[in-house]
Amino acid sequence: MKELLEAFETYLKENLPKAPSFHPYYEKALGEMALAGGKRFRAALVLAAATGLDATSAQKAMSVALAIELFHTYSLIHDDLPAMDNADFRRSVPTLHKSYDEVTAILAGDALNSHSFLCLANAPLPSETKVKLVAILAENGGAAGMVLGQALDCRFEGQTLDLSQVEFIHRRKTGKLIAASLQMGAYVGGADDDFAKRLYDFGMDLGLYFQIRDDIIDATQESAAVGKPTHNDDNKNSFVTLLGLDEAQKRAQKEAQKLREAIGSLPNALCAALNDALRGYI
Amino acid sequence: MKELLEAFETYLKENLPKAPSFHPYYEKALGEMALAGGKRFRAALVLAAATGLDATSAQKAMSVALAIELFHTYSLIHDDLPAMDNADFRRSVPTLHKSYDEVTAILAGDALNSHSFLCLANAPLPSETKVKLVAILAENGGAAGMVLGQALDCRFEGQTLDLSQVEFIHRRKTGKLIAASLQMGAYVGGADDDFAKRLYDFGMDLGLYFQIRDDIIDATQESAAVGKPTHNDDNKNSFVTLLGLDEAQKRAQKEAQKLREAIGSLPNALCAALNDALRGYI
């Protein structure tokens, strides 16, 4: 996985959207947030699922991994806008609306959103597969997927929701894109619809587990150790607030156990690839 | 064309993105600006190109026409945002950030951007064709296409550019999506790559002609007659400002003549369909 992700960094640098013009900084801004780093977690899931099913599929998977990483980057750029999180920094660099202006941040996000579909259309894969990948990304990232999750999260910020509503939000805001990464990787690796759906469902559980784990880290660890602000006491809808710390930890352990069992039941090579991609998380 | 566009309105109403949840207005906002009307000009070009080449292709073209119309709608929603045009009304109704809030306007635009690719992926067309359509929309609407045009237009607002720079902007901001509409319609109608490119080039010229024509209308007609504000004297980069009214009118006549000749050289049915779609414009 380490080598695959190094190859992915090179591929990403060489395949950022090109937009030459007399604009002084638009083209630079398009790639800036993607180049600033990040865990490449969604890309790793695409690569793990694909190569775990077909060891020769790494090159075919690169363009798909780039698509999901640029799509994720678009969502971060827009989440950081003044109207939403109004964040000054992301991935240790100033956000685009701070480095440049709000217009550039909105438009760079818009461009990366569309460009991720171009990455899929240009992938070295059969047309049937590419159409499936476009539909998966658009459904899970779009109107009833990630964007709906973000809309709900913004709308109900500071208001108390019940557990089922909070799960509904997180399954959309983060779960669906993680699930889509695994499902898309599965198709690149040659999986049939049933197997790809099995990895999708695993991804939905994985996304929920991450949210519970993040909420526990936020409640229990100091900012310096985590690398981002913690103790966000105004978050009325964290799993820790809703369940209490003890119950949240029990739930996290239960979800982690379920995930380990699901990985253990997969074919050996895929099991190994996913364990590698998820090392330190579960 | 009138019947086709009526059928398109019905299709649009029935195929807006669904996003049921406990959000009080997100799903309504997603469809609101598309339902508010508009000339459906890009949809008409898709339908004209497709049915002009294959009279039986109207149903196959509907999903493609919807894709480009929702994509265009996303761009209008984002152009109207406070950071860009800060517009209060669009298509005679309040803009989304006025009706609801800026978060909803940003997210509805994001959702429609992605959803337009879902419309293409779900179209009743061969996979090979759908992959081409996804690439055309993403290239012409995305990073080096419409979004680049918008970025330049915002960046140089109020500054004087030269004619070639102004043409560069308009070819991207409006030309490429109009050209893409014709190219996509051509593929739906069964055109080969060369013929689809011929309609694309025609569309680029058409987009430029529209901009010159709009600038002349803006400079010479009264607001009440046009239905939107005119005499935007702060627009330093209109063709009328750059060329003078006389030269702009001569250029418009020359471009219109070129367009009429291009249409006249097309197969009869396509010529008739395009003349129908462009009635009143050229």
C-alpha cells in the first residue's frame, strides 16, 4: 500500500486539471488543495479493493483513485467556505478563499467536482465499467448523498437531534463516499455487482465507525496530540454527547469487531490489502 | 421543436433529483431554479441536433437535454452567489441564497453539477456513447471550460481587456456549453466524431455571436423591452465598448451570415431542426 500510495502521489501531481489562460492564479488554485496532502484515505480504499481482487489492476485504478480524491477535495474546499465552516486552514495551508478569494474557492470546487467525472471517463477501463463508476460517484457524492449530509449537518448545527438522525447525516456526509470508493475499486478489480455491493455495505459501516471514533478522540484527547482542534463542546450531535463516553466506546468496539469480522471473511489477498489500507484505524 | 420542448418540461419535472430527508427545504431548493423556467436553449440544441439526425431519438435525447439544463442551472445558481454577481432574482424568482441561505445555494449547485453526470450515466444509450457525453460535459463545463471563463470574467471585471482576451472568456463562459449541447445531441442522433465536431465548432461560433448580439441589445435597448437591466456602462469589456457600436453591428451581421451558411450546408432535416431551435435568434 505504501508503494501504491507513492505511485498515486506522482500520478496525482501529473494529472491535475490543466487550465492555461491569462488568469494570474486560477490554474494554480485548482491543484493547490489536492497537492497540500491529506491521508489519501479514499484513494487507498480504491487501490486496495482493486489490487486486492486483481493484482495487475493498479494502473487501471489510478485514474479512479484520482477521481474520488479530487471529488473529496472539492467537498473540503466548499465545506471550508465562509458560509459553511469558515475555516482559515486545511491540510496545514491556508484555505483557498484565504489564499485568494471566495470566487476562486467556489469555482475551484466546481471545477474539481466536474473534473472527477472526466477522470472516470478517461480511465483505461471498459465503457460499461466507466458508466457504472460515473453513476456510483454521482449518486453517492451528489444530491441524495454527500451533499445531502452536508446540507443537514449545516442546517441542524447547534440543534439537538436523535441518534437515528445523526447516523442518517453521517452515513451520507462521510459514509457514502467511503463506501463508493470501495465499490468503485471492486469494479476496477473485476468484481460482479453482488461483490461490489458487499464492499459498499462494508464501507458504509466503516464510515460510521470512523465518525464514532472521531467523536471519542475529540472528547478525550488534547488538540496537540490530534493535530486539529478538539473538545468542540458546541457539537451537540456527537456520538459522545448522545450516548455518553462509555456507551460510545462500547459502540465503537462493537463496530470495530464487526468490521474486522467482515474483512476476515473476504478472499485472502483482498483481506490483506484492506488490512494494510486500514492499519491504525481499526 | 415546440412539442419537443413541452415534452422536455414534463420530463424535467418528473426527473429532478430526489433527496428525501428531514431537511425542511433542501430537496425543494434543488429543483426550484430549474422549475422557474428559462429558455431551455441548451436543451433545445440537444433535442434539435439529435432529432435532426435521427427522428426517432427524442426519448433518448431527453436525459441528455436534462443533464445539460441542470448543469447550466448549477452554473447560474453559483454565478448569482454574493461572492459573484450577488443577484437577488433569476428567472423572475428570488435566487436560492435569497429564498433560503447561501449554504443551500452552494450545495444545490454542487448537487446539480454532479447530478447532471448521473443523468448521462442513466441515459438509454450505449455505454460508449455515454462515456463520450460525460467527457464532453466535464471538459466543456469544467476546469478549462465554462468555469475558467467565469473565473476570468470575475477576475477582470471592471478592467479593460483586449478583443482577443474578451473572446477567450466568452468562448469558455458561454460558447463551450452551447457547443457541447450540439455535440452531445449529435452523438445521440448517431453522428460520427467528425460530424459531431462540426456541430461543436458551429456551436462555438453561435456562442460568440450571442455574446456580441447581447452586448448590442444591452447598449441600444431599454430595460423594459429586454426584461433585464440594460446600459451596464461599467462593462468595459463588451464588444460594443471594444469595437464601437457600428463595428459591433457589422461583426454581428458577419457572424450571423456565417452561421446561416453553416446551417444551410447541413442535411435537410438537421437544417430544419436547427432553424426551428434558433428562430428569433439569428
